[in-house]
Amino acid sequence: KAHPGRRLPAPVRDFRSLMEKKWITIEGRVGKARAGPCIRRFVRPRDTVTLQAALAERGSSPRAKNEVEFLERVFASGPFPLSDLTGRFGNAAYLAEKRCRKGFLDIYAQAVYRNPAGEILFPSPRPDRLYEQQARSLARITAGLDGNRFSAYLLHGVTGSGKTEVYCGAVEHAIRQGRQAIVMVPEISLAVYMESIFRSRFGERVAVYHSALSRGERFDQWVRMARGEVDLVIGARSALFAPLERLGLIIVDEEHDSAYKQENDLHYQARDTAVMRARMEGGVVVLGSGTPSVQSFQNAVSGRYRLLSMPDRVEMRPLPEIEIVDMRTEGPPGDRSLSPRLVKALHRNLEAGNQAILFLNRRGYHRLHLCRSCGRTLFCPNCDVALTHHRKEDRLVCHFCGFMSKTDVKCPACGRDRLKAFGFGTEKVEQEVAERFPGARIARMDADNTRRKGQAVSILKQFSDRRVDILVGTQMITKGYDFPGVTLVGVIAADASLVFPDFRAGERTFQLLSQVAGRSGRGDRKGRVIVQTFQPGHYAIRAAVKHDYVAFFNEEKRLREQLGYPPFSHLACLKFQGNRRRETGETVRRFGRLLSGIVAGWPKQGKEIRLLGPVEAPISRLKGKYRWQILIKCRRAALLGHLLAEIRKHAKSGLQSRGVQVIWDVDPYQML
């Protein structure tokens, strides 16, 4: 059995085999203090005692009256949490102890289950039937489950094709076999949404597990899993490690999402780890997406995964029409964010009583401040990043380290008070929409206003209940939600993600555009999408406009094959950071020469390895640390593992003695 704080039940020999192949590295670390069961004190009447007997010994003072009410409450309600009684009777502990000594009451301690599941906010009744493409895909997955051996499926279904019903059918089949399942989602708010759907079908033998739960709630969910009281676990990355001893099915929804990559502390790609765990358990893994990652689709094309296609929306509803607004010629006047065409479309949409989504993957009000005297941009003092203006707090904020300052600052370079704000974020878009449409009900959903538990779910519930007409948000609103009332989606800055120095920039742009466009027209009315861009000719934007994943994949595959990027190579990024710029740079360059020497010493294998760097990271300073990186390309994963193992032998003493830390990021997703 697995218990909180102990190791996950898994085939240890398989782990050792993976370590020997240099596919994984296991490090021992001192963890944080762990949670434990919630022990609460209860008070109850003794079995042989009546209320009349307990009341026989009472005085006539006001205190006695309070004691009478206390006893009446305990005898009427049976076992009662002492802490709850203390809220009503300030001296409840004293009264309970007094009556316990006289033999009328018992005080005892008991573990209390902390249940994070609330009401079902998004109920999902079982459909009368599956559509043909759903039934066909489900039949292949259930055949894999019946085979009782590892198999991997890529479910490529356009947005609105009904992938969730396939997931439900697969989970139901696994449970009928006496096996357990894990459903992974990239966002915590989406986990709550999916929890409602699955609890509607499978009742209370569903556990939810993610970082938004308190440590105590996670502990209790873990105990339920370890005791075998759960058939299905729903959650984000960490749900993958649920202690399920009869695991037969893992579903990774929105498998393309970069949120599946753990970027801090322990680095791992949860999607790929899910495939590995399914292989170790002899189970089935289903990777689902309307815009599969290039790696996963290549695995399907090459036969490593089995490809399941769902090219049509349910009820043969059409995909939304996507229009391009060329911001070079049709852009809004001044510092506005909404083009005239998008404003006109919003007017018509509101008049028709429909809902709209406005997507901008940039939070805050103004993006940066520029000095009109010397041209200097106002940067964070700890990071090589421009400060963002947040109007609600009236503060300049660094989105990387959290630094905050007042807005009435002078230029740190020339000392003059001539700073001008440029750019816009979701906060400014929300304000502009409110000014243009004063009668509309508007909500915003981004990381700034969903920090507290339940805030994201509350916004989604209001939108689902049609108490909101226009929802403004970041990528949080693009994933997996089904809002039948949405008939218009506006993409404010489609090319914002294209400027990142990352070989996946085109892929992420295509995925974001396709996913947010997929929120439109999922009900009875046809959908429309308006995309504002300065690069209408970019292949990722052109393919998204045509809903043509295959065209995008073929072009992206061609480029990556030419440049030697995944899936045609394996990457590792060695990220260095230190307190002093010059010493950090010298140490990293010395390390780069060492690395080049190791590769040169492998005459045959070295030809398969390419080193890029060392160079300063695109964000050269972060949280006060100076940053460098070396990118390693290798055609074979095993060879890359052997190289990293060899580097580790030399790295630890040489770097630590100079105060430089190295982060070993295999299959990097964040290149900044």
C-alpha cells in the first residue's frame, strides 16, 4: 500500500532500468514538512445518560442558563465538533470538561475528512448516443483496454468534436474492468470544470488532485487513493503520481499545452511521463488535442502512437469563419486595441443577445514605459524585463520577480519626468470595452484576478450561466471549455507569441489561435472569429485561419528537420545563473570549453551532437541572478543521457566553488 510521504507503488526495477539507460535521474532532496490528518475534538452524550439527568444538576444563575442551552444542543445533535460549539458558547471547552468529569458527556478525538469537492457547477448528463466518429474512436480505445497491454493513442479531434464524451466512455470501460483511471488537464480551473463532468457520471469515487488544494486536502485525497476508495483521479501535472494500484488508463487532455512541462525544481514533461507510466503499468494512454504537439503527431505518423481522428464537430456544426484584420492598414486609431471591424462585430453580437470572448495573452494595463527624453525603457531593478503598469493597484509590476513600485517615478537614466506608457494588456482591453459598450456585462479572467481559491470557477460559472456578455482573458480562457452562447471571438494581438526567441513560437501561435477560435459557434448558432495581426502572411496564422492542422504540421516539420529541432533531435538546455556578471560569464565559458572537449573526445558519437553557446539568456538577468545557457542538440535520446551523465561528473565542484548554479533542463519548453 502507498501512504502519504512514502514512495509511489511502482515497478522499482523499471525505474532502475530507466536510470541505467540515462533516461531519468533521481535525486534525493529534503522536502517540506508534510501534512497530516485533520484531528478534531468532538463531544457527545454518554449512551446511558438522558438530558433530564444531565440537567438535574444545574443552578439558577445566568451561567446555568448558558449551560442548559449547551447541553440541549449536544443532546439534540449527537456528536458535535467542540470547535463549532466554541463559536456559539465561548466557554464550551470548560462546560464539556465539567460535564465529562461528572460522567454525562464524552470528549474524543477523530480524524475529519477535508473534502475539496463542492457542488457540481457544470453538470453533464449522459448523451443518448455517441456520434459515429466518437463511437469509432472509443471502440479502438476500449479494444486496447481489453488487450491488457500497453498502447498509446493520439486522439486528434477538432474543437467541439466531442472528445470529452470519448474520455468518459473510456473511463467507464476501465472502471467496469475493475481498473482505475487518471484524467490530466493543463489548468487547475479546467480540472474543476472536468471534475463536475465526471462526478455527474461517476459519483463520489472521483478524486481531484492539484496544487490549488490545501496541503490537508491533498493529504486526504492521497489517503483515499492509497486505500483504493477512488476509481478516477482528475488533476494537473501532480495527478500523474497518484498511488493507484489498479491503474489501467491515463488520459492527457490538451496534450499540446506547455503547462504540462514542470519548469521549476523538478523538471519533467508530464505528458511524456504519462506515456512512460502507462507503459510501466501495462495500461492505455490517450493523448487528446484539437491541435496536437508536433512531437506527438510525428509519433502518430511514424506508428509509435495510434492515430484517432475526429475531424467534425458534433451534429456536423460548422467550424467558425475566421477573418483576418491586417493591423498595418485596418488598425484602430491612437492607443486603442480594438479595430473598427471588431467593434462593429461586437455591437451586432450584443444586439443579437450572444456572448463574445476577447483574447489577449498579456495581462496588465500598459506593457511598458519609455522616456521621451533619453529613450530609456523602465526596467525592473532585479530583472532584464520592462515593468508593466497595473491600473487597479496603480503600481508598476515585474511579472517575473514580483517587484512593485509607484507609478509616479522619474527616468532612472536621465532623471527627467517624461515617461510615456505604451502597449496594452487585458486590464486596458477590459476598460476600452466597458467604455465602448456601457450596457454590456463584462468580466476579465487572468492571473491577476484569479489568485484566490474559487475565483476562476466563479467567473466561468457566471459566463456559463450567461450573466456575462463579454469575457476578456488570457490563455486561461482558451482551453477545453464549452460555452454554447459564444458566437464571436476576437483575437487582439495574434502575433504576440511569434516574437519569442523559441523554435516553438509558430506552433504555440497556431495552437492558441485554433483553441480560442474553437470557443466560438459550439451551440446552435454559427460562430465567427476576428484575428488582428501585423503578420497576416505567417504560415501559422494562415493555417489557423483555414483550420488546416496538416498544412501547419507539414510546414513546421519541414523547418524543424532543416534546423535540427524536435522531433528530429533531442534537446537539453543547461541554464546557468550567478550573482556576479563577470565571474558567471567566465565560469560558463570555461564550462563550455570543458563540454566541447568531452564531445571532441567521442569521435563517432560526437558527430551526432551539436552545441549552441554558451550565450547570455534572452532574459539575461532574473531575480538578481545573471543568466547564461548552452543548448545541446542530439539525434538520440540515449546518447544525450550519457553526455549529461558525463558532464555531471565534472560540473558540481567546478560550478559550486564559483557560486554558479546550473539547471539541467531536458526537452526545454521555456527558452527565455
